[in-house]
Amino acid sequence: MRKQKRQKFSEIKAGLDDAESLIRKMDLEARSLQPNVKAVLLSKLREYKYDLNNLKSEHKRLASANSNQAARDDLLESGMADAMSVSANQRGRLMMSTERLNESSDRIKESRRTMLETEELGVSILQDLHQQRQSLLHANDTLHGVDDNISKSKKILTNMSRRMSRNKWIISSIIVVLVVAIALILYFKLSK
């Protein structure tokens, strides 16, 4: 019966670890989506994380109660004679060791939680940097488009300036020809 309980607790722990891994993957996936969808999914993920943490706490509480019960059963099975022979000093050392073990376990869990938060922060920063990179690339493309338009405008203005100069020479030439023609006509008319 005790083995079955241990096996069930192991299965539950594995299920909780799988759920935590899936939530982390969903979080990474949600952060890469469009902002309007991303906000809804991230709020749901926060709810899932909260529920998962509650389940973990409940599992931890039940597991510790179960392990305490199993330890008590083991002590009772070994016989009352052995329990009486254990000195108070050994019990004290055992309790201190157990307390240290629990504190170490809590520190490891806290370190793991901090590591996951740091990982999430890193993913968020990387996504922000990616968005900024995209903005810079878009600005660069826009700048190249403006540069191309300026080059085209410069060519058009240069062509217009050339045409204006050519038209001025043509008009000036026509005026000179007309003045010469008028002068010749007047000369011939006055000389007769």
C-alpha cells in the first residue's frame, strides 16, 4: 500500500513537472504572437501558473504529510524497543538534519523559481530587441526609398534646367535672326 502511494505521488509530481514545462513553452509561444492576441494569452497563462502553483503546494503538503506518516510507520514497525533505546541526542541530530534538508530543499526551489523568472525576463528582453531591430530595418528601408526618390527628383530637375537653357538659346537665336531680318528690311527699304 505504501508503495502504491509513493508511485501515485511520483506520477502526480511528473504530471506537475510536465504541466510546468508546457506552460513555459506556451509562454514562449504566446510572447512571439501579435500584441493583441499576446495580452489575452499571457493573462490566461498567469492564471494557469497560479493554479499550477496551488496544485504544487497541495502536492507538497500531502507529500510531506505522507512522508511523515511513512516515517512514523517505519519507526513503529521497527519495534518499540528500538524507539526507547534511541537517545535524545540522536533524535535532536536527526531533527536538525531533517530541518537542514528541508531548508536546502526550499532554497533550491527558490533558486529554480528565480531562474525561471530570469529566463522569462530574458525572453521578454530578446523579443523587445527583435521588435526594435525590425523597426530599425523598416526605417532603413524607408530611408533608402526616400534616397531613391531624391535621386530621381534631382535627375528630373537637372533635365528641366537643361531644357530651360536650351530654350533660352533657341529664343535668343530667333530674336537675333528677327532683329537682323528687320535691320536688313529697313536697310533695303531706306536705301531705295
